Amino acid sequence: MQLMEITPASCTGCRLCELVCSLAHEGECSTALSRVKILRDEEFGHHLISVCWQCAEPYCVDACAYGVLSRDEESGVISVEENLCTGCGDCIAACPVSALSLNEDRNIVFKCDLCGGSPECVQVCLRGALALKEVDPASSGRKSSLEEASRLVKQYRESPEPDERRADR
Amino acid sequence: MNGWTGQRLKVYLSEGRIVPEAVPPELMLNYLGGRGLNSRTLYDELKPGVDPLGPENIFMVAAGPLNGTAAPSTSRWTVSAKSTVTGGLGDGNGGGDFATELKFAGYDQIIFYGKSPGPVYLWIENGQAALRDASHLWGKTTRDTTYQLQRELKDPPVRVLCIGPSGENRVRLAKVFSNITRTGGKGGMGAVMGSKNLKAVAVRGTGPIGIARPADFLAAVKRSCDILKNSRFFQMFSQQGTMYLIRLHGSLNDLPVRNQQEGHFEGWEKIAWEAFRDNYLVKNKGCCACPVACGHYYRVKEGPYATHGESNEYGTTYPLGAKCGIDNLPALLKMNSICDMLGLDTHSTGNTIAFAMECWQRGLLTPGDTDNIDLSWGNADAVIELLPRIAYRQGFGAILAEGSQRASRQIPGSEVCLRTTKGMEVSALFMGPAQNVVQALAYATATRGADHLRGGVILPAFGTPPLLRAMGSQGAMERLLKEPRSIEGKGVLLALDQDFASLMDSLQVCCFITGGLRKGLFPDDLAGLFSAATGVEMSGDDLLQIGERISNVEKAFNIVHAGNRRKDDTLPAIFFEERETPYGHVGLNERDFQAMLDEFYRFRGWDSEGIPTREKLAGLGLNDIAERLYNG
């Protein structure tokens, strides 16, 4: 299936993806309401790209006690049933790559829905750091990439200051 | 109105008082934001005769209506004040994320008045603002200031605009920095901040920017990205950034070598893009919302010049490199890092050192004058030794800290080594055989003193409908480029170029995605983005007229505050010295220059002294300025 693949080494940290994402989904420009998040490293360029991997065995779906999140077997996309969401944040805490966020005004969770199959962010990422690719979400390669991404997110959470010894995130 | 936040802060530093207010809508509609908004405010609020480093000067930072939106390359901020170098308009335009975050926090502009009794920084978070003690930040580099503020505000995405030690010490070569290495503020904008005891502005915002017609705006954003993606210029620029210029000018013998005495630089390939890419490039860096990402992270792994940093621009390799005769790239990268940390402008600093090196060459400076630093051409270690001495005003560094024009007053006979217009150094111009004469006119007439970013160099207006209309035919327009040495039409091209630049700096769109040679967006493309975002309908011509209004307000500011007349719109004598060299005919005929200037004034609706006529000012809705210029 067609899913998002990220290449942090190609990311320049520009965040145009964030602004286009919120524009497409919310009709206004706001990095706080973006489904994709870039954490810039000003000094060494090891930017962190945080966006949903649409896991085959999603932690967020398992974590939700109310059945708000579900995965579409055909497209692979995990979506939010907004009417059911209580804004408790369990799914946000469960995600290994910090890909879910809370809309504080509406008290509901939001996340990447791949824009119905043609993500707007991919169209404006002229460096190809975000790309839509044919992937098997259950493959071992995808799983180990996710583990690596998860490790880097954890490292960032623990110590956000730039460190030249890090790899691209 | 969408796009703008419509709010600004007036910060009275002497009393520690902050007053929020709405930005008058007529200011937004007539001046957009950024540079235009600041320049008009400066004209309105500043009394003549004010000392640029005294408490009566005002210091401003402003965003524009497109900052924080998805319009490509809209990351820019503008800082403005009366210039410490020219005594006229001073401003600077930088990138990064600061302007975006300021908008998210709810403000378009901040105006600082007076002088704080002690060091302070302004902390803004989602519509709340407070002045805080900055004693612990005073003396810190741009990097340490940024990290310290992020640590104590416990929020790494907090964005910081700050000065380094050179700004604190009121060095006239000091700029303002955001994102550690993104910078703007020729004319000592960093020194103005320092004179007010203002170390930094830290901002955090999570609010949205409203968009009037979201679907149209998204379509316009994607169309803009397509235009960029398909331009050959973009493909080169998104890799090399401004470093592409070194090969261009190096191969044409048009580099400003050894303080512009020559155009041929034997070592140019050692400092060109390829050498940088193969040895020191880490990756490209983009400012907010910018698909071009012309910046570069770099690293020199080992040796005496080991360093890391960002933004090795032509603004480093021309003034500190070719102008000082230095072809040692790792040393130049080290200088770039040092300038960024100390808050120095690589342009003005390099130019001032090049001036000192020519004084040394002519025997006007000797080791006894320079603290025994050997200022021979190409001595990179001497420059590295000088930079902190300039930033901290130590010994000979204290003389150079004033910039070349003022330093020259302390070095008898050194006027001949000056390369200044209105007191500001002509950074990168050399009148070699391939050089387009429009660049000479651009440096001579720019509103903040000699300037490479206000028309002429990147030719933003080239190919636009207004230029085509003014020139009468496609062929006549193309001759402006095909015949670099012909003078006809160059004044027209430059006037439109300058107005386009005024427009970009006020929408806060980076000049590297606009106009010129169809390398990017034209005024109509910008109007599409602007109208869909704000809901205010304007055409490309409407926007260019705003650009023209801004150019005229700035000119009026320079007339009132610096007494500028025709004699000030000129170049140092060396550029008019015509001579034959092994690389062709060099120099610009002065009569040709004066003819260009006449055409430029005529097309602008200015009289022969360069003063805007009443009719021109009335046509731009500037009757109040006409009253002041003509009736006192």
C-alpha cells in the first residue's frame, strides 16, 4: 500500500509541510495544528520529522479504551472518529514517534490521514524528505526503521538541545 | 483582514512599559508590513538630528502579512532604525523562524523606544509580553544567548532574535541575529539594540494565521512551488545558494579583489561552491516555509580552522575573501562562524578590514598602528585575530569597530582607500568588462547606502509586465541584459527593481524566489498569494505601486534626516577610473553614469537633485510628505 516514508537526511527544516498541512485540514496556517511536525536543529541540521507511520500493529489503536482509532485494512490509514474522542491523550502517550496531537480548543486528537491518498505536504516537499511510497507496513524493514525513528524521538524528548554526535532524525 | 494579526507592541524601555495597540489599517493597506511598515513608522516618529546610538532613536522589528502562512519563502523579518552608518534609513532583512513565531504569538510589529536602565530581553508568549532582566545574558554569543533563553523558558521551539557582544559594544558593524546564524541589519542595527540595553526578543506562539480563501490559497501555493521547481535558477540556487556567484564572477574576472583594486582573483576556485561542497558541506538549511533552502550547514573537521556553522554566503567569501585577498576556504568558514557568534556583519566587517589592508599596502598603517598585526593581503590569521578585537573594541579593533568611513578619519590620507557610498561600504561591485552598469546605479542610489539587495544585482523586475511596458518591446527589454555596458533603459530597470525589492521586503517574501529572468515569482503571482491569504484584492501593479510608495518614503527620510541630494547618489572614484587590463576594459564612464542617474530620476518623477516632485508624491498619496519637503 501507499504510505509515507520519511528521509530526515534530506530535510532542510523549512516546515512548509506543517503550514500546508494545517491549511489543507483546518483552513488556516498553524504549525500547532499540523499533522506533520518538524523539530529544527539550528546548529547541526539533525531535524526531527514526526508523522504517523500508519503502523500495521498500531500502539495508538491498542491504547484507546473508547475505540476512537481504527485502521483501514485496505488503505492502511489509521483514522480518528472525532465524535467518540474524549481527549484523554492515551494514544498520544502510546505513539513511539509522537505523531498524534491534541487540538486543545476542540479537545480531540488529530493525526495524519494521508489526505485521502495524495498528501499535500509531499507535494510541496521539493527535497523529497517526505514521500509517498509503496510499502508493506508489516515488513521487517519497516518495523526496524520505526524502531530507529522511535529511538531518536525518545532521545530528543530527553535532551532537546542540539548535539553534533547525533544522526539525522 | 486575514494574514495580518493587526496588532503591535510599543515598548517604552526607559519606563519598562509595554503598550499593545492595533496597527492602523491604512498602514497595512498602504505599506503591507515588514520594511514598508517600519520605514513609514520611522519617517513619522523620528525627529531630525537624533543620535542613532542615543535613546531617541527607535528600533523596530516587523513581520508581514504572509509570514506564518504557507506562501513559499515567507520567513523574513525586518529590523529598522536610523542608521548608525549613513545617518539615514537603516534596516535589515533576515530569515529563520522568528517572524513566523511572532505572528503565531499575535503581533505584526514591535517598536522599542528609549533606553532600558539595565540589560533586558522582551519575552512574548501568545499575546502576553514582559520585559525581563538580561544581566546573565550580557556578554554571551548569539548561540549561547539562544540556548540559554530556550533553557530558562523551558521550551526549545522558542525563537530568539538577539545581538552578540559586538552589538552590546555598539560596534557599527553589528547586526541582529535569529536562529543563531540568520541575520539582518546593515548600518549597525545590532548596535542600536545594544545602545538600548536590549539583548534579545524571545517569542513563542501557537496561534493560527487566518486565511481568507483557503482552497484558492493552497492552489496558489502549489502553483508557486511548481514555478520554482521548473526554474533553472531554482535548481542551482537550491543547491549552491549565493555561492554560485563565485564561479560566475570569478570566471569573468569580476570579483571585488583586494578592496576592488582588481577584478581578477587567482584563487577563486579555492573558495567556490565545488570546493565547499566536496570538503565542508553537511547539508542544506531552509528558513521557514522555504523550499529553496539556500543555506548550508558546514563543518571543518580538524586543523587550525576547525569549526562548524551555517550560512557561508557570498556575503562571506566576497568581503572577507576576495576583498581581503584571502583564498583559504576553511579560514573563511572559521571567520564566518566567529562573526555569527560575536554578532558581526560579514559584509561590513570584511569591507572595513579590506580598507585597512589597502591602508597597509599604501604604508598608511604600520605595525605600530595595528597592535603588530600584519595586514598584508591574504593574511587570514590576521583577520581571525582582528574579529574579536573589533567586537570588543580592543586596541586597533576599536578604530575598525566604527566602520571604514569613520576609521578613515583617524588614518591620515586614507580617504583614497574608502569604497563607500553615503558612508556604507560598496561590498561586492567591480566594474569589469562583463559587469552590467545597472549594478553601479543600484549601489549608488539604494536607500540604506551602498547595497546589494535593492535592485540591480538580482534584477527582480526583469521580464515583468511593467518593465516590458516601459521598454516598449521584448527586444528592447532583452537588450538591458544582452548589452551590459549600454546605458539606455538601465535607470528604468533599476527603478522598477527597487520598487519590487521594497515590495518583497514588505510582504516578507525572500528575494531569492522572485522575478528576474523568470527564475521565480512575478508581482502577479505574489498578488494571487496575497489576495487569497488576506482577502484584500490587489493586482501585481497595485503591489508594485506600494513598493514605489515605500521607495519614496525612504528617499524622503534620507532627505530630511541625512540631507541626501544628487551628490550622495554616487560611487567612490575608483569605479569611474577607466583603464585597460589584461582582462579587458575596466571602470565606468562617469558621464554615462550621470546619464543613467538622470534617466532614473526622470522615470521616478524626481527632480535633478533626486527630490521627489509634488506631483509624484501626490500620485502616491504622500501629500503630507510633499508638505514637509516643500513647505518645511
